[in-house]
Amino acid sequence: MTIKTADTLIISKKSTNVRSHAAAPAWLRTTFSTASHVAPNLTAAVAEGLFFKTRRNGPRAGERDVLEGAAASSVAGMKTWSWGQGPTILLVHGWNGRATQLGGFVEPLVARGFRVVAFDAFGHGDSPGASMSLPEMASCIRRIADEVGDVYGVIAHSMGGAATTIALADGLQIERAVFVSPPADPRQFLEIFSAALAITDEVRERLKERVERRVGVSMESMRANQIAPSMQVPLLVIHDRDDKEVPVRSGQSIAEAWPGADLIITEGLGHQRILRAEPVTNVAVSFIDASKHLMAAA
């Protein structure tokens, strides 16, 4: 595993990422806290609905400009865009994300002779739906890949990296992958979610059971750092020390467990700005492009 620090990759900048998993409004916390003691089963059921519910965040100014040169379509019921010709690179957004957040990767990939495909998963962006789970996100990736044909590589952000790991374990075939700010353990999000609502430990355990019944697998089995040792796809993980949404240790643990993975740690870019940093884009695209040139020279 290769570890590169921020001073070899970018000029460190002060992070403007102040978003973290903040507590819910006081009235909602009080309601759930009280209900946890009075009606734990009902509270767990209501919390389950909130746990899977997605939120559509508006794009940044100019973010959707990248779509002007795209071929838009609907693939497997999801809004999808493509650019260029050549081996296909799939861009995968994260939880409450959208395809256009990864727009900075499009032009440099197309310039290197790739076809780029990006999509809004169900419950996100311009696609229908109002909920999502990690296994469902993995299924979305597989369905898009099956429809667009052979996928050469994946660049995934946040939960998209965890979902890609599950998709790979389920049979997705690619040659190269880059994960930006990937989470390692979905149980951490359950703990954060439970703390935000101030539910009791008993209700949290009941919620965990309900979540596992709904998705059909245990949360432990979805841990990316536990799946990683069985992976063979070359992987680059890029994570920022100042990430307040997914701690850098998550990306580190995936890279450490993934055979032959490379790890780059940046500073001052947080969880979102890292997608818009040109040095990050350059190193990710170079990693995706590396094996194509090696095969051409062989």
C-alpha cells in the first residue's frame, strides 16, 4: 500500500466543510426520546422510515453546466448521462448526492479517451423515489453497468464507494476503481443516526434488526473493510484528514484491508470540496488511465 500525504499532492487549504451529523431539532429529539421509553417498537418502526429516507440537496451554482454536453437517457429507470467514446467509466455519487457532484471528472476522462457515464440513483437527484439503502445502491450500480455494457472503471464518492464494494462482491467486473471519502462500516451511521434522534439503546437495537430484515443482510456483512480482503481490482482511496462526515480512518481501513490498494490523504478539503479539487481529479484520472496504457503497450 502506498501512502501519500497532502503536502505531496495539493496545497493545503482551510476546509469550508462544516457539515457533520448534527443532532435533530430539539422537539424531534424530545419526541423520540420520550417515545423510546413509552413505545419502543413503534419508535423503532418510525425511525426505520427516517433511516432510509433520502433528501435531495440543490446543486451548487454552475454544477449542472456539465450536463449541457451530455447525452441524457433513462437507464433501468434512473436518470443517466454519458459523454465521449471509449472504455466506460462509471461515476457513482454518495448518500443524498447526485451525478453532477462528480462533474469535474468528466472532461479529463473524456480527454483521455474514455466514455463517462453518471447517474442519479433512486431517491436522488432527478431520479424517482424517496428512499435508499446500501444494498439497493449496490443494485443500482449493477443495473446501470448491465445496461451500459462493459464498465472499465468506477470513480465513487462516499457511500458510493461502499456500495461499489458490495457490487464487486456480487459480481461486478471492472479493471480499476477510485473511492473518494468512502465509509467502512454502516453501523457507524446507525449509531450517529440514533444519537441524533436521542433514542435509547434498546430502540437502536430494534432499529438495527428492522434495518437488517428490510435489506436482507446483516450490517456487519456490509462492512467495506471486511469485504476488502477478497477484492482483486486495483484501488485508489483518496480521503481528507478534515472530513467531518466520514472520518479519514474509514478510508484508511479500507485501503489497509484491500490487497495492493493505494491511499492518498489530503488536508483541508473536507467531504465535499475534495470532489472539486483539481489535484485530486488529476491523480484519480491518472490512476484510472494507468492500466489502459499498460495494456496498449503490451
